[in-house]
Amino acid sequence: MGVLLFLTFSILKIQYKIDNNKMSNMKFLLITPSIKNNLNDELLNCVNQINSNIKKRILSCTIFINSESDNEYYEKKLTLSILLQDHFQKNFFPISTISQPPVDGYEICMEFCYTENVNAKIERKIHNGYPYTLLTENDQNIIFVSGLSIRKKNQTIENLARACFKIAEEILHKESMDFRSIIRQWNYIENIFASVDHQQNYQIFNNVRAEYYNSSNLNNNFPSATGIGVNAGGITLDFIASKKTNNLKIISLNNPIQIDAHKYSNNVLIGKENICTPKFERAKYLKDINKEIIFISGTAAIIGENTEEYNAEQQTYVTIENIIELISHKNLKNHGINTIPMKPSFLRIYIKNREDISSIKKVCEEYFNRIPSIYLLADICRENLLVEIEGIAQFNEKFTVNWAGF
């Protein structure tokens, strides 16, 4: 089946047409340095590229850095935090510093989430030393939490995960929410597929996540999420959460060619007894008065629940086809979403091996050459997976698919 999918997708041609009538208030901005220099200079170069109007409306920030050890990671993390606090002062936002090297050789690259709504109310809050943002628009409260992480100090992955989820729970309760309110979550796990006592780090994380989610009775209605490896820093959690209101529609999306991750069998889980499945949805659709958006979870070359063990280039084709199928007009309609076909508007591409960078970029640029994308070196949750892609899909551009040849 996987070979057939790969062959059919290789003749797929994609065309884009801009439609400016629908614009989402929530935007994601990717900035890479225009110079290659030291960490400080590259950071300031990135910050100076941000429009002054956007600076006041930044909700959160993710910084990807090149660090190979804990000492290097924590030193760079502190330096970046101080520099950004000095620059933004009262408009300071939550920051997540992630030990995933940009593939193009820069010290850093930066991803900002901001709102285009000039009338939205933005509150800068802090809990137990962790800053977060509360955005209020159209009577809807949305929180943006980035950089929930505990310094390792020889603690286990399990203890680090528990500590991070505890802080997340406290922030959610502070804003009258719980884990059911999380729409999109990013889970960064050091040595993600390493094993401790025959239990994979990713599986240990999944068990802790399931425990906390069960406390909020999610009932198989989970966030969109990514679980991805990092070089240092233990565990880091980022998330976006909102209480469901009469004006907010939230729908979990599954993929007809993939088994839901939270329904995986024990055949693809690595651990001891009582192991829990990864608790996330393939995507999450949101619609309120002003916007429609889809958060696309981390997606790889998995058909059903099994890895398609091709080379990196072929895995990229299969991964892209999974995303195309997930957000296709047909699949959206099957979920009761009657809207125009659309395309991703922002992508993160995680690459396991440096030698596969050029082949993976070639495929991604062939099909998504007009989409802002970030390429990062990172371990992926299965050792036989070579690439993983996540993204944002917004309903501001029409998407059509033409078939050629057959």
C-alpha cells in the first residue's frame, strides 16, 4: 500500500491561489538571521527584522539553537532570555528555547506567534516564575504557554515530565481551564528513543501525559501535538489552550490512511506493562467569529500504524501525502467542515540525519515552495523514521489539486 501511495503522489501537482477575504488573527512568523555570526548578533539581527507593530502583539516565541551539551544549552538559554527581556521589557512574552540545530548553519532561528487583532487584549502573566500570555478577543480567552521546563540536575525523564505537567496544570487551573482546554501542544524530549530499564523515553513521557490527561477526563478528544527529540534540556512543554465557548468550534481531525495515535496497538509501543498510547489527534480544527485554522500534528511516513521504511526522500513523499489527505476538502467535509479547500501556511520540518537534508528539502520545496518553512535537525520518536512535518493551515488561500499523466 505504501509503495502505491508513493507512486501516486509523485505525479501530484499543486497550485495555489491567494484569497485575501479570510484572514486569521493568529499568525506565525519565522525569522532567520540575515548574517552568520555569534549568538548575540544573530538574535539582535532577528529581532530587528520584526515590524514594530507586531512587537507589541507577540504572544509567544520559540527559539531553536545549536547546542550539544546541557552546559552549553543552559548558558545560551539564559543569554537569550536576558537579551530579549532587555529588548521587549513590558511587552515580554513566554519563550521556549529548543536544542534543535537549524540545518543551514545559523546559531539560531526564531518562530513568533502574534495576533493581527489590534483590539485584542493582551495580558502578560507569570506563574511560579514562568511567564505566559492571556489573549482576550471576542469574549474568548486563549493562553499561550512556552518554555515549561525544569533544570535536569540528574532527574529522570519521568520526574521531569511530571514536574512540567504539574506546572501546566497549575497555569490551566489559574485561568479556569484544565487539560481539556489544550488545543495545540509541543512536547520536546531529550534522547527521545533512548531506553531506561527497557522503557523508551518517549514511552515514559506518554505514560505521564496519559496520567495527567486522565485526571481531566479528555475521553479520546486530545490536543493536536508533536513529540520530538532535543539534544539537551530534558523535557520542555509548550501549549495553546482555550475554553470552548458558543463562538468557538473545535473539531478533532483523523486521517483515513492513518490509525489515530491514541489507538495504536502494543505492536508499535515500546515499554513494559501498562504502557499508554500517545495521546494526541492528527489535527485540530478551530473556527470562531474571525478565523478558521487547523493545527497539523507532527506527521511522518506512517500508514495505518506502521512505518513505511523507505529512504528519506520517499518517506518525505509519504509524509506530505498524509498531510494532503488530512486537510483535503473531502476529509474536512467528512468531519462536517464545509469550507473551501486550503493548504498549509507554515511548516516545521524535522530531519533526523544531516546527510538527508538536501533530499528532504528538495521534495518539500517541490510541493511547498511558497510556504514559510523551518528545517531542524532532531531525533524522531521511532528509530526508523527519518523525517517529520508539522504545520498550520489557515483558510486564506485556495488549494486545488491537478493530476497529470494518468
